[in-house]
Amino acid sequence: MSVFRYEKDSDGIVTVTMDMTGPVNAMNEEYRSAMAETVERLEQEEGLSGVVLASAKKVFFAGGDLYELLAAKKGEEDVFLAMIGRIKDQLRRLEKLPVPVVAAINGAALGGGFEICLSCNYRIAADIKGVKIGLPEVGLELLPGGGGVVRMVNLLGLEAALPYLMEGKQVDAAKALKAGLIHETVASLDELIPRAKAYILENKGNEAAAVQPWDTKGYKVPGGGPNSPKIAQMLTVAPAMLFQKTRGILPAPEQILDVAAQAAALDFDTAQTVESRGLAYLAVTPQAKNMITTFFFQMNKVNGGASRPKDFEPNTVSKVGVLGAGMMGQGIAYVSAMAGIQVVLKDISIDAAQKGKSYSEKLLAKQVAKGRMDEAKKEAILGLIKPTADDADLQGCDLIIEAVFENIELKNKITAATEQYLAEGGVWGSNTSSLPISQLAEASGKPENFIGIHFFSPVDKMPLVEVICGEKTSDETLAKAFDYTKQIRKTPIVVNDSLAFFTSRTFGTYLDEGVRLLAEGEHPIRIDNLGKAIGMPVGPLTVHDEVSLELTRKAQETWDDMGVQDKFGEQVTMRQVVGTMIGEYGRGGRYHGGGFYEYAEDGGKTIWPKLLDLYYNSELDIPDQDIKDRLLFRQVIETLKCLESGVLRNVPDGNIGSIMGIGAPVWTGGFIQFVNTYGMDKFIARCDELAEKYGERFKAPAIVSEKLAAGELFA
């Protein structure tokens, strides 16, 4: 039985319903065979008046087969090009049928799915939740290779097409109609195929309805080609603007711009060939391999609950207590209320608690002002947050999250005083960025119900939560904490207990290496610029100012008190620099009057002049590549150590956590995936070079040699 159902009615309309093996329709070998058979049959069909292309799945069509894309190899581009050519030929024959072909879009049509729709003469979508239209390939360092770039440029014009191609913009049915991506919407699924058939009957004998715009004689791309003054001006400045965004390390946007510009200048079929070559080039790049592996396969594992214990029923939190209404606590209260959870926001005074609630009020007011929420919804959400100074209001909480300062004595005192208010089987979560959960759990009467729940600031924007299991944390407690993070629409990674866990420990190496480079005499601007050049969101000195040198000092004091100073590598240079900056000059960071930089009221910043006097050595000569590798490899090595020692439980959590929690460059696919495509033997050799020049901290962990000897990748 074909996976494309072929049904012809009495009006001569053939409805082709895509119903492929598995949960979604995808552009794999099964698809290519089914489409080839279908197109050939349609070309030979007698009495054909039109074609409706529909889907039996909830998603209209899911796009390309990422397993095939991942398997594409350098040096074998011809094989890959032949496969793309086969897809393109089928879609070209479909759109050249002498009758109207109508796409009946019942769900998401993204990537290859929308490329199929673009090859139809008429596109109708149900205006319902779940319908998303777009070409998001750029997010995986690819380009739409099934004709998407060429058809979008011919349909909308170069300028209007670029946001969909270079940014991966996705829209719902109503916005797709307004933008000209589709021709019509219907209100329900029941109306979709009847309306598609009605359109065909309305246009019976109308030859124009069966011809694509770009196949009409004398057709010109909307807005003009590359030689028109407006487009020429745009293409002159576009590469520079693009470089500002990608820093030259993401090839897909640059390739898309080039293919799109050529699509506006060349004839349709020649432009299709250029597009195919562009995809073949991108598919074999390390960036594409990394981003497909992590953002699709590993993200699906993480969000699918691979790290959640399997033997427990899904759990829903109905009442959460948040202790501490400061920056972190107020954010936790907001995201919990947004998920419909009743929140008790407690601080030492009712005024402090009310101030914490006002944070949610401001965020919600912004949504109302932008038309994303009405006043009634805003008030309903605010009504879920109860500010209080009374411990008794915590009675019956399924979950209590303590979000006070990083001080063991304070946290332990709060645990002992308020744990009693948890509901039977309730979970106690500590929002700590560095303090060992097993040690904090010593203050608990039920350490098996105690777990770390590490949020990132600002909580409302940061998508990750690091869930930390102590020595006595039960699997049931982990399952409940995992479910809560999913309930508040965050991505959870699960790690084992350690000083600073995974994210803070690894991020600390970025700050440490930046400070080492400064102390060696490197210019601070160069350090920060080269940090950004590897793809980090900001340079190490700038981000250190943002998180504050004062916080680093307090952490050093805490770890000293705990007797764990330098547990994961000596930080003598960091202590000396922070000691000088704060102790001698009162430079605690941006929110403490300034740190490495001085900050103007208008948001601008300049180097603190004394910094150059203290550290800069104009005769120092460290190659750019060494600085970039030092800043990147320190974080990669620390991540590998976390995996080797069992702090990280698996590779996907390490990759997703490094990108979403630390800001790892997206092109790496995460700090562990980076090693796979860099090459393990090459990685070990580069680590040896850096260790010889700059210190033993750059030696590759043994786990890399073990993987290399076994012929395995990190997966």
C-alpha cells in the first residue's frame, strides 16, 4: 500500500493524502519513491481537473530527513546533489501539471513541508492553532534546498523573502495570508479539503490557475533584481550587517544571502542548481553537523525526558512556595504563576514580598500594552501570587524553592524553619548556583526529598534549569522536580552533585581565563573582542563585570570557609586580580560602581583607565588563535571533566546545558559535540600545544583518548 493515498472523485479531482510510516511525513527515501510514483500517475491521469495535496498527520509535513543530512560526507557531494535533484525534479513536474494543484495545509508546514506547498499553484491553510509556516533551516546551519530559496524570492521578492530565509521566521495562518505566503484560510479542518476542491472547480478551464507566477511569460521578481537601485543598495550593506550578527562563524546566513541574490538575477532552473550546490556545501560543514546533532536529536532527547526516572507517574505542582523575593525569587514566582501555579512569595517583610510581586506586575503590564494579553488575564495571573512574611502561608506547598543568598548557614536555617510546611511527599528545592546539594541537605529532615533547582537570570527569559541530585535525593524527587521545570516551560538538564555543579563550574573557567590573559598583560578590549569572535555572547571581562567581581569574591570566601578553595584547579591569579580590583580600588563590577569598565548613564562603557596601568603590557605578543582557543578550550575541557567524573550524566545534557545555560557558541553544537567535529586526535594535539605554552590546565582529559581508542564519538 502506498504511503500517498490517491483518490479521484467524480469531478476529476485527485486528492493525494500523505500518510507516511511513523508519526510525521518527512522528506526521506520513502517520500521520494511515493512522490515519484504519484507525479508519474498524475501526468498520465485522464480527465484530470485538479489535484489536492493533503496530509493524514497532525503536522502537514515535517521537512527534510535530518539523518540523511547528517550522513552527508565531504567529498561525496555529488551523491547528495543527485538526491536533492530528484526532489527538485518531482516538485517541478508537480507544479507544471496542466491543472491547478492545491495545498491543503492542516498543520505545521515547515522547511521541506512548505517547499512542497510552494510548488503548488494555490495554498489554503486552516486558521487553527498548530499551523505554522516557514523555512527554519538556517537554525540548523542549512538552507532550504528543495526550491525554497528560489521560490520564495520569486514569490515575494528578495527583500521580503530574506527574513524567512535568513532568520527562519515562522508565522501562523493569518500572518502567512497577510504576507502572501498562502492564498486563503478556512476556519476549520472540516472546511479545508472541500474548499480546496471548490477552488479547483471554480477555475476549471482557467489555464492561468495552473501556471506558477514565475513560469508566466515576462515575469519579473517583485521589487526588482540585484541591479535595481534599491536592491543594489541593500546588497551593498547586507554583508557587513550580516557579519555583525554572525561574526563570520556561521556560514548558512551568508550562503543563503548569496543564493537568494542569484535567484533574483538568474532564470528559475539555473537558480535551482545554485540553490542545490549551496545546500550541498552547507550539509558537510562542521557547523551543520554540530547544530543538527544538538538542536534536533539531542534537544529532543532532553525535552523528551531521557534524564527523568521512568517509573513514576507525571506530577503536577499546584502550589509552590518561593523563599526570597529578590531577583531570582521574583522571577521564579512569575514563571510559576504564568504556568497557572499558585505561588506563595515569602520574604522577611511584607514590603519586600510585595516588591517581588511588583516585578510580575511590570512584566504582565508590558504584555497587555503589546496586545499579547488582556487585563483580565493579567489580573488572574497576579491573583495567583500571594506575597507574605508569614511562614504559615507555606502550609501545603507541593514544592518549596529557597532562593536566598549563596550562604550555607542562611540556607540551612531557612530549611530547618520552614520544611515542616511542605505537603506530604513535597519537594524542597534549593536555587543555588554553586553550593553542594548533599551538604545543604544535611539541614533537612528528609534529604531524600531535597534537590537543587538552579535557575538562570533573568528567569523569565532564560530557558534552562539545572536540576542537581544530592547523594540522598530519591528518583521520585528527581521526577517531580523534572516535571515542574517542564510545567513552567523550561528545558531541564539533570546533573550530579559537585561544587558549582556543571554550568557554574564551566562558566567560571571562561571568567578565569579572561582574568589570566589580563594579568599576563593582554589588552582588555582584545580579550573581550576575541571572546566574542569565538561566538560567546560577550567577552569574559564584560560578563565578569555583569555578574560582578563582588560575587566572585564572596564565592571565594565561601569556598575558603568550606575548605574547597582551588578544588578544580588553582585560581591564584583570579584571587589576586579580584583582591586588587575590590580591595584596593573598590571596583566590584557594573552594579557596584564599575569594574574592569566604567559605565555611563546612556549605557555606554569605557575601560577603567587604571586597568591599563595595572596590567597592560604593549610588548606582549599572544597570537589571536591562541587567545581564542584558550577561552574556548578551557570551557570544553571543564565540560569533559564533568562528564568524566559523573557530574554530567550524559552528553545531550552537557551540550544543551552549555549552550542554553553558559552561552556556548551555537556553531559548536555544545562543548562536548565540538570535540566530535574538531577531531579527537586533533583536539588532543592542540591541548598539548596549549598546555606546553600556557599550563597544565589545558591537558585533554583522559576520556578523549579513551573515546579515540574505542573509535567512538561522544553521543
